[in-house]
Amino acid sequence: MKISIGLPNPVPGVSGRLLVDWARRAEERGFAGLATIDRIAYPNHDSLTTLAAAAGATSHIGLMTNILLAPVYPAPLLAKVAASLDQLSGGRLTLGLAPGGRPDDYELTGVAWNRRGRVFDETLAYLRTAWQDGQSVPVPVHDRRVPILIGGTSDKAVERVIAWGDGWTAGGARPDQVKPFNQRVRTAWADAGRAGEPRLATLAYFSLGDDAEQESRDYLSHYYAFTGDFAKIIADGALRTPEAIRAAVTAFEDAGCTELYLDPTAARLDQVDRLADLLL
């Protein structure tokens, strides 16, 4: 299982300079990839812009949106920006895509909430066509396409993985919740005659050090405030000790994940080194 680290792009108040330094440090310390979290109605740094800056500051670390709210972006613009970033990074981009679950992101962009699934399917179809024909976008580096991981836990998510994706990505779920869906995706993949194995990624929140714990809790409580009392459960559930992180790595690998993205909840550069010292 590949060990990657998130960028703190959604943490309110984080500086752009820190994001660039974070990307460099993560590559120097040997993480397999960098990932962003996407929101529109929140004061986060834009995912694709952040990854473009990370691409320019690094040379080989993977780059992933985990996840990008695909339906809120005009499909032709998303196709062009993603293909451009893929070219600029030398083919290091993976698009983790899903409809998301927060109506305010749709209200702000003027996209109908009740049509998000249909728009997502239309977007996925458009991306493939645009990248393949190369008439309006730069041609992506690998096989004229940018790799896509699909988010979500519905039957439709599995269908999208098989039709359009290179695999599946889970957000903030426990290993025991991820394992059965990983198995389901693998079975559907084989039944559909897809070659090779699907990529199976997951995200887990972390912070390290007593000095970072309050910042971590404050951020998660704020980010998930829309869930009401459940925000405290999410904040309490972040991995905050070496023992918890090591156990989670083992459990996610045992659950069949091929990629683990440990997402920071404290925007402090030392978090990169602390995690690398622990796992790499």
C-alpha cells in the first residue's frame, strides 16, 4: 500500500507559501503522493490551483484531488484544466471525483442539487471524449487520459468506477467500512472484464503532537459544522497518536486498500516530518 499525505489546502487561514513548502517537503521525505480536499462554499484554497503550484515545486510525487466536486465545474473547463495540469506535471495527476454531499456548494455555483448525479455522468463522458480527441485540450500524457478515481458508496458509484474510472476512493471511513466496498469494486471490476486491478484509495485524518491537537479539533469541528453533533465525532476520530496511525495503516492495508492518504488537520510543516519519521 502506498503512503501519501494530504495538503492542508482546506484549513482556513493557511498560506499559499506553506502549501508550496509542504509539497516540497513531502516529496523530499518520500511520500508517494499529495492530495487536496475540494469545497466551493468554504474559505479553502482551490484544489487544481494548489496542485498546479505543487507540480511546479516538485518533480515526481503524485498529485490527486481527493475529491473534486466534478458537477460544479463546467465540463469543458475541467477537461482543459485537468489536461493542462497533467501535462505540466509530466503525467502525475489523478482526479478523484464525486458529486459531494453539501448543497451550499451547488447553491453558490448555480448547479441544480437534484441534478448532480446526471451532471456528473455527463461530465465523465465529456472528459473521456475531450481527452481522446484533443481538439480543445492538451493531450494528457498517459494513454490520452487523466486517471480517475470515483468517490461515493452507492450502486451508481460502482457503475461509474467500471465505466469511467481507474478505481475507487473512500473519504473518512473506517477500515471495516472500506473493506466490503473494496471487495465489491474488485468483484465488479473482474466481472466487467477490466484489465489489471482497480486502484483503491482511502483518506484518514491525522495530527501528531499535543501542541497540534486543539488546532486539529477546531478545524474539523468547523469544517463539519453542517453535520451538527456529528462534527464532534469526526473531530474525536482523527488519528492523533503514533500507535493509532500505525494501527490504521495496517488495518487499511488488510482491508485491501492500495493507497492511503493521511490528511492533515493542523497546518504545520512539522506534521510532514513527524508523519514521515513514523511511517517512512
